[in-house]
Amino acid sequence: MDGDERKETWDEFRELVNMKPAELERWLASEQSRNAGQAGEGGETTGHASGRRIVEILRARKGDLSDDDYRHMRKVVGYVRRHLAQRPSGDVRDTRWRHSLMNWGHDPVA
């Protein structure tokens, strides 16, 4: 991944991931977080595993991020954008839609 791609990915990721690392960790420890999405191997949902990885990325120094980290950041950007386009009508504060997005580091009501 070249420098321009990294910059674009960084900017989009930082725009869409609006939860702080500690806030995301608290959310990931909740029952609501663990119940959002479909469980994969080991019982953990894809979004929950992604959230743990996002915390690591947010806490890392930008210069220490690997190409694999940037690929995960692209995955996060794509997921959040697709999911935001599917926003349900009405109050979304206590919906699986919001909870799923929060597992990916984006709180749509923040």
C-alpha cells in the first residue's frame, strides 16, 4: 500500500470511527455488544473481533501500523459505510443496527 492509499485510508477511518479506545472497550465488554451480529468460530461475532482490533489500531502510533492494519481499516470503512446506508427508520438508540455499528467503532447517535 503506497503513501497516498495509506493517507486516504487513515483519513476515512478516523472520520468514521468516532468512538475512543476506552469507550469502545467498555462497549465490547457489554452483553449488548456480544449479542450484536452472528457468532462465528468460538462464538465471537465478526464485528466484536473487529472492535478489539480497532482498539489496538487506535492505540498504536500511526508509524507503527502495518499494511495488514491498513487493510483492516479499509474493511472497517467499507462496513460502516454500507451499514449506515441501511439505517432503519425511527429511534435507533436501542437497535441491533446501532449495536452492530458500535462493534465496528462507530456510534451513529454520538
